[in-house]
Amino acid sequence: MIKVIIAGAAGRMGQRVACMVNAHPGLECTAAFEAPGSPAIGKDAGVVALGSENGVIISEGLESVIDQGDVIIDFTFHKATMEFARLAARHNRAMVIGTTGLSAENLAELQELAKNFPCVQAPNMSICVNVLFKLVKKTAAILGDDYDIEIIEAHHNKKKDAPSGTALKLGEMAAEGVNRNLKDVVVLERSGIIGERKPKEIGIQTIRAADIVGEHTVYFAGPGERIELVHRAHSRDHFAKGAATAAAWIVGKECGVYSMFDVLGLHDL
């Protein structure tokens, strides 16, 4: 059995990760932790996430439990994630990172740190979303420059980063499909007298409301017609299930940063 350490064990995603790890035949939760000061510290992680004791007590901070597992699953906050990655590098512990909001500087540092440990990092752990990434790139390549590309994403009102990491990745895949650099063409806000839409723009717009788990729509709009590629998350379980799949896959791999395309074998599709 692969031993799993769950970061942010009392949070919304941490609890769902615990459930998916518990359901996976090759995984076992052996440690869990929360940030210093969390009221969940000292509680049984099974009671918090599953409603029944599993004997894993939520500890304070990763350093106190890092020797108790083979792989860390983290869906916390980008600043915390980078601290965990530095610890993982020092202790040669595998990681699965589903945290969004990582900056270009964070990702560059992660590439350096991962010379000392294996890591799966993805803006979205969902199997269907990763298939969507591939579909968006292929659709963009087929339709070419005659179709405007727009992305709308919607999430709950507690989400801290915008646009979502998934929306940005969808933009990157679309841009690759039409041989553009997203940084050169992305438009994240439209307000006022902005003039006509530039032909090669890729727009990404954000909605934050209530308890929306996650929705992403990519529009390919041409003269008289359009294609919409849509993913709607019904719960957080599919993110957590993907992370559990990645955790079972990453242990024992060579050091480096891997994607869900590696985990799911999607690179050649």
C-alpha cells in the first residue's frame, strides 16, 4: 500500500481527498495535517472527513508528519504549496499538487525543486477536464484563425484566484492550436469603449457566485455558427479522485514535474 499524507485535511478538498484515498485499493492515508492554529489539529482525520475514526490524528504542519508517508496530496494555497514543495525536496517525498494560483515564478522554482523529488502538478486533476484540454487544442487547430476563441469560467464565491488555473490552461491549449502565445493575445477584462475585438484575441472572463463547484465553457465562434466545449463539475470528488490516481502513479517515478497527461497517457492523443 502507498502511504498518503493529506495537506489541509480539514478543508473542503482535503476531506474529499481523504474519501477518495480511502476508496482507492492501492492507497492508505497514514498522516494528515493543517496549518498552525487550525481548530482541527488533534482531531481524528477519519471523523472529520468520513464520519468514523481511522486513527490518523491531524497534526500541525507538514514537517511533523513528512516521514510518515510516501506521497503528499496538496490542494491548499500557493504560498503554502511552495513551502511544502521545499520540504518535499529536502526529504525526497513525492507530491501531487492540485493547488491553483501558482505564478510563473512558482512554477519555475518547482521545476528546480523537483530535481530532488517526483511531482504531479496540474491546474485540474479531473480526467474529463484533461480530455477537454486536448479537445480544445485540436478544435483550435482545425478551425484556425477564422474563429474567435472565448473562455468563460464560473466558480464559488470563496475561490481566491481568478481566472482559474483551468481557464488559463484552456487558453494555453487553444493558443497552441493556432500557433499563438497566450500571453501576447489574452484579454482578461473588457470595460468601457474598447473598440472592436482584435482578430487573434483569446478572451477569458470570470464569474464568482454562491456554491458553483466549477464550470468552463470554450467558444469557437465563426460566421453564422459556433462550437461550445463545456465541462461542468457536479462535485469536488472528480478532482480528488484524479489526485488519488496521480498519487498511486507518481510514487517510484524518477524526479521531475509530471502532468495529468503523463498520469492518464494523453500525450499522444
